[in-house]
Amino acid sequence: MFKFEIIKECSQTGARVGLFTTPHGVIETPTFMPVGTQASVKGLSTEELKESGSQIILANTYHLYLRPGENIIQCAGHLHKFMNWNLPILTDSGGFQVFSLAGLRKISDEGVMFSSHIDGSRHFLTPEKVMLIQRALGSDIMMAFDECTAFGTSYEASRLALERTTNWLKRCYNTAYNQTSQNDNQILFPIVQGNMYKDLREEALDRILPYTRCGFSIGGLSVGEPKPLMYEILETLMPKLPKNMPRYLMGVGSADCIIESVIRGIDMFDCVLPTRIARNGTAMTFNGDITIRNAPFKDDFSPIEDGCDCYACKNYSRAYIRHLIKARELMGGRLLSIHNIRFLHRLTTEIKKAIMSNSLASFYKDLMSRYNMKSKT
């Protein structure tokens, strides 16, 4: 049910164009996945997401387990029917959310005890339970339960977290692929951890491969470290990354990080960034981010970005959207969310075209110069 085919590789970098076949459709990579944490990308309908070019979306196990509960979603016919989305879905394991709880959770080798951010109720998540929840949700891609460590965590603590993540992966794998379930419609993505320590990252990659069928992710990056350090970690891993499966970098959604990561061999991305900054009045463009809510746009009747084919740019001006944002009308954030998600899909489409035409280097230099960023040499 799952297959990855490389269509074109860049001879000078690690970039490639691929086709990732899943039970709910074929995904063209590189691709960006909008985040629908609670079975909804904030403010947008599934129809609007499809019109923007979204091929796959992400939902979160932790949040859906707490509300409305996986049993409700299973009774509805699983997540695709529950949210009226007939294309692929990836569900995060909740590991990062548990990591974010800090003082509200306690981690042990068995699992994680935590207090709900909703009502304070106590819960205990194990690798087995996380897999069973994702099975009930019915997502195409299930993420392994992992321990994510903060930037600045010591080497010793990072190694302990790596050991725990590896042991949890074995338990996730055994539950996900229990032979009695005959579960052919879902696949498990292991997660490469190891903080900012290159030797731990390489070891983590080696240790997940026996549990990797068609795809894996790299986690614990874009968590506060300098961007050049993230790129160094990717460069360390790139020579050892298996070529015959998609590679997913978790939590990355800015234009510069996407192009830099594609060059270093990454195929899939997700992030809340495009919708979060949209709600605060910021638009993503090929010339960098612009803050529409600022005064210079009050009488600017041009579209958000010239040449953009999104619904917002075809129908509304910067001045109008600024008015909506300043008036705290929900439509302002919705229109900017539509634009930002469409921008990231346009970006990945242009990246694919550049790879196919052997012009990625010039595309990269042009994009980075327009962003006023230093080009990679």
C-alpha cells in the first residue's frame, strides 16, 4: 500500500523529486503538510485546503485523544470521514506536545504520566497506547512515540533520551504491525532524535532502520537552535539517509528552512507557522514576510503578492485585509492563512520544477537573495 519512487535527483545536492504512494493518494515530494492539530487547520475548510494545493495534512494524537477521544473518531468512520478529508493524513504521536508540557509530565521507561492541559486530569501514555490511538484514528502515517529533548540538553541526558526513544520504537513497531490486526492501510514512521550531537544523530539513524518500512522522520530540530546548526545536523545525516523512502523533517515551515533542507535531502515538512503568523497579520511571499497589519498598507490596494493565484490575492487587497486584522475580524486571519498555505505549496512546486529542469542552484540563489539571506556555497 506504500511505495516511494524517485523521479529526479539533483546531481549537485541531495534534492530530489519523488512520488509517495499511500492508501489515500499519491503525494508529490517535496511537500508541505498543513497542521490540523485538532482535525482542523485553524479557520480553513477541507475544500479550501484542497484548492490551495494541499496533498496531505497532519493531525495530533495527543489533542485528539484528550478531545473528542479516539473512540468517537473511530465510530465516525476514522479521521478521514470525521473531518471530511479523503487525502492522506499523518498523525503526530504526541511526543512533542508531552515535551512541551514541562512541569505537567513525568517521563519513565514505561511511558509518560501527564496532566491534561484542558482539565488537569491525569493520563498515562505508553508506546503501545499511542499506537492503538493512532490505529483508531485511522491515519495513513503513524508517528512513533519519542522523547524530544530541548536545545541545550546535555550529552548524557540526550543519550538517555535516545535509548528510551529506541526502546519505545521497538514497542511501537510490535504494536503497529501486530500480525493479528492485518493492518496494511497504515505505516509507522520512526523518528531520529539525538539533540545537536552529531554522533548521537548518526547512531539514532542506524538504530531506527530495522524498524523502517517506507519512511521516517527527523525530530528535535527547529526547537530553538540556530538555523546553521540545524543544517549541520542534516548534512551529517545526509550521506547515510536511505534513498528509497521519504524523509520527513518535523516542525519546519519557513521558506528559507524548506529550501535549505530540500538541498540536504528532505522530502516532507510540517509547521503551524503559516496559519499562526497569518492570525497575527503576517503574509509569506517570495520577497520575504510582510506584516499586513502595519500602517504602510492602510491604503495599499494591491493584492497580498503579485502573481499569486490564491483566493485571497485574486479577490482582496492588502488594505482590506489590514482593515480586517485591525478590526479583529476572523476573515482577516482566514484570508492570510489561505495565502500562506498556498505560498508554501507554490514554493515546493517551484522547487520541484527547478530540480526537474536542473536549475535548482539558480533558483536557490534567486530566492535567498530576495529574502536578503546569505547563499549557501
